[in-house]
Amino acid sequence: RPVLGLESSCDETAAAVLAPDGAILAELVLSQLDEHARFGGVVPEIAARAHLAHLPGLARRAMAEAGLGFADLGGVAATSGPGLIGGLIVGASLGKGIALAHGLPFVAVNHLEAHALTARLPGLVEGGVEFPYLLLLLSGGHCQCVAVEGVGRYRRLGTTLDDAVGEAFDKSAKLLGLPWPGGPALERLAESGDPARFRLPAPMVGRPGCDFSFSGLKTAVAQHVAREAGEDGTMAERTRADLAAAFQAAVATALADRAANALAMLPAARGVVVAGGVAANGAVRRALAAVAERGGARLVAPPVRLCTDNAVMVAWAGIERLRLGLAGPPDEALGHAPRPRWPLDEMTAA
Ligand code: ATP
Ligand code: MG
Ligand code: FE
């Protein structure tokens, strides 16, 4: 029977209903961008209140769009970590309430696992993706290379030593005078820029392993901005575009280098799966596609709406866990306390 998924770990409020075979029956996302934009980042308290105000209604609407009542469900899956605790409590509590009221299994979903398993949604990728595959999670809050060896079987191969890549986009965009969230705006600005005019360091390139580091790159952007800006603090449009292009090229080079090392650490992988908002970036996608091809694998890039935070992936992770009997006994699932930190290698597996 269908599963209701709820997502509220960061700044997207989302609900989705999936059939057991993965068919999407309803899919709703409310972004809180406008509420956070004037603060230049996600404000946890505002996020939690917005989830509280919108998630219950969104869940009802998703059910109505799917043409189902709660009693028709086979389970409820809610993101229960990692993320901002206020939002996690809202989503998990709502999910548990629905499950309790209708005698349904509840699945406490790990947000990172949901990103990791999205590519397995039937119909998304022709021929499907087989285990093991390499996951590159590239978002505002996460930056990791993960070996995905089965449902619940993950090995983190590398992570960021400082900023996440999306965070680096946002901070550099801010230095270039772009509004938050800066990733998409920076990509647009970079289109008219010359990536060769400024030399920016591609961090970690040539080093062993697949850890990331982006704070030095951001500092380099800041130094160029300080040098190029006029007395009123503004820069010529062409200079801004050239800096944006140089930054984006450095990031793509760094990600490609790290991904190549990660792929070498998982030689059996035939797929490189990207997730997270930065996977929307064209230069990043092109660089990673080339790495995958050189490594005898293919780049699997789900549509952007399923790369960023959404509830389809949460419902799907719930379906995968329920099918394998990995959702845990009902009392344990209902007693699961949302976790702000919940590393992937702490997941249960068959
Ligand atoms: P979490 O990390 O918890 O999943 P998040 O909200 O930070 O949450 P996403 O919503 O997946 O993550 O991604 C948002 C990030 O992706 C932001 O940092 C944003 O700037 C970046 N981003 C979005 N589009 C692009 C793009 N076209 N190019 C570069 N970065 C982008
Ligand atoms: Mg987000
Ligand atoms: Fe996410």
C-alpha cells in the first residue's frame, strides 16, 4: 500500500505519496526562501515555525491529490535527522501522530539515506542503478563522497574539512553582491564571465583521498573582491562575472578531482549519483560526467527537483526500509527521537 513521506529537516516543507512500486501519486514542496532571504540564510526558529504552520495542511493536500485517506496507507515516513531539530520534531511528530491514529508503521528516515536512495526510484534512470554506486552529496549543509553498497549499507569515503560546497557558493555569491541563496545566481553571472582572467586555487587537487575544503577558495574570492572593488565597494559587471566564472571553474575542478579519487576507492561502482542543490549546476555536472566516463561509470543525475530537499525521496526510503523489514519494531520507530546529527554509517542494514 502507498506510503506518505514528510520532509522538514531544513528550509523545504514537503509531503509526497508514493505507491509501493515507486509511482509518485502526489508531490508537494513549499520553499521558505522568502522567509529567510532577508536574513541571508536559514533561521532555525523561523524554519520550525513555518514547518509547523504548513506541514499538516500540505500532508492533507498530498493525500487528497493522491485520492487516498490515511487509512489507505501502508506506512508513514518522516525525516528524523540529520537537520535542524525544530523542523525535525515537527515532521516526526506529525508522522507519528498519523501513524498512531491509523495503526500504521512509522519509519524514522535518515535524510542522507533518502538522498542516497533517490536514484533507485523506478523509472528515474533507464535500466536502474545497481549497488554499489558512488554518491556525491553536494548541498548547502552536506558535502560527502559515500559508497552506497545496499539499503542501510553506507561507507563515507570523504567529507568536507570546513564548508559544504553549497555554502561556498552562497558565501562567494554574497561577496559578489548576489542575493541568497547565491548558487543559482552565481551560475547565471558566470555564464558571461571569463574563467581564465583570475587565478583561483582549486582546493585539495592532487592530494590523496576524497575530502573537500572550500574555505580557502572563499578567502581567495574575498581577496580579489577587496582588490578589484572601487571606493564605493562595487565592482565592474565584467569583473564580477569573471570572478564568478573563475570560482565556478575552481569548484568544478576540485569536485572532479575528489570524485575521481572516490571512484578509484570503489572500483566496482558503475554509477556516480549526484544529489543536493549543487547538482543543479551545469559546470559541476559536466565535470563529474567526464570523471564518471573516465572511470568506466556513468553519471546519474536525478531531475533537480529530486536532487534538492523533497518528500518523494523520504517516502521512497520508507518504502525501501518497509520492504526489507528494516523499519524497526513499531515501538522502537515511534520512540525514535529526532537526531540533529545522524551519520550514515550508523544506519541498520539487513
Ligand atoms: P541540506 O544540506 O540539509 O540538504 P540545503 O537546503 O542546504 O539542505 P539543498 O536545498 O539541496 O540543500 O541545496 C541548496 C544549496 O544548493 C544552496 O547552497 C544553493 O546555493 C546551492 N545551489 C542551488 N542551485 C545551484 C546552482 N545552480 N549552482 C550552484 N549551487 C546551487
Ligand atoms: Mg534547501
Ligand atoms: Fe538535503
